[in-house]
Amino acid sequence: MKLIHIVVVSLLVLLAGCDQPANKGSQNLLLVFGDQEEGVEPYQTRILVTPDYMRFDDGEGAVDFLVFDRKQKTLYNVVQESKSITVISAAPAEVNPPFDLKLGHKKIDDMQDAPDMEGVKPQHHVYLSGEQVCFEVLSVPGFLPAFVEAMQEFNTVLANDSAVTLNNLPADMQNGCSLGKSIFAPNRHFQAGFPLRQWGPDGSSSVLLDFKKDYQADKTLFELPASYSRLNIQEIRASLSAP
């Protein structure tokens, strides 16, 4: 647990530098996460949040990016090389798990020595499917609620889209952890607050590196290239399944 404690201390030093109380949220945010996936070099993800949009990219000057229209509940994935925009706007899907996912979680009471952040200690949560550990999260209740809300909206759209393809999921994704994360409980960890750090048994991880409140992003960052072709993922699936 020493590594976790070091990460928490460094993160709380970062958060303590913010000139606003941590439990009060701005609606306009910039966040930078350090991400790691199995078999992929570590990379950074920048996320911009406004009341109307979210934008995901790899930093200033990025030419490929994803915009989430929060009002329309629609995702636009922009790729410069193909000059294309993939559109996802899935409606809620009525699907049932193919088996009992046995989703659960437990709070580990091992953070008592961690520094407080505006009077709140981070919490270590473990998320399970039966006895299998799906992932773990260090959370801070009440921190950056605008980000938490926006991410739940984003994850819900992705989950609704994934639900449409439930019967086509590869065999290695037919387990409680993956089905919970991708379709049936994509937001369960957000109930505990803001995820300072998240990691899983497969070696994947995400950690907050930096953030700014009241960040006034250039409005053009949320605009879509007018000349790019648009590919609606639902229409593509429909055409592929047509006789």
C-alpha cells in the first residue's frame, strides 16, 4: 500500500494548490490524466468540460479528438487522417445481462494516514464481480462534481451503444467485470466521488495529473470540421445487418 499512499500524497499536494475549495465545483474545467493500457505506451488524455460539451484529446494542438454534445447526448469522434467524423447517439436500450453479474464493491479502510483535502480524506474502493476484482479507485467525495456528472452522461451514451451489440461481444468480454463496465454499471464508481486514480488487474490505470477550474476553453475546440464526412454508427450497423 506504500505506492498508493505516495500517489495520494502527491495528488493532494496538487489539489491543495487550487485557490478554490475542493468541494465546490466549477462548470468549466480542464483536466489532464495519465493513462496506461496493456500493451500500449503510457499517454495523456486532456478533457475539457463545459455545461454543453466535453472534449477528449491528447493535448494542445491535437488534430484527432472526441466531442460529446451533452444536450443532444451525441458523440463525435474526429479523425484527421480519414477526414471523417463517427457519430454515436444511442437511445436507451432494453437489454438484460446474459447471467448474474454479481456486481459489488467494498470500501477499504486503509487511508486514515492520508492528508485531508478540504476536510475530506480519499477513499479506496474495490469493485467486484463475485470474488473477481474488476478495478480499484481512489475517490474524493464531492470533488469536481461537474466532471463527475458529465462523465456519467458520457458513459451512459457509450453503454447504450454497447448494449445494442451485446450478442456480438467477443467471448473474452463475456464476464461480469467487462459487461458491468461497458453496459450494465458503467458509472458505479462515480457514486463514491471523483476518481483521483483508477487501476485494474490487467495493468490499466488512470491518474489525475493536473486540472484547472473556471477554464474558459476556446469555443472552436468544440466545433466539428464542416468538410469531413460523417459516419453514423447506428446506420452502419443497420446496413450491415440488412438482407
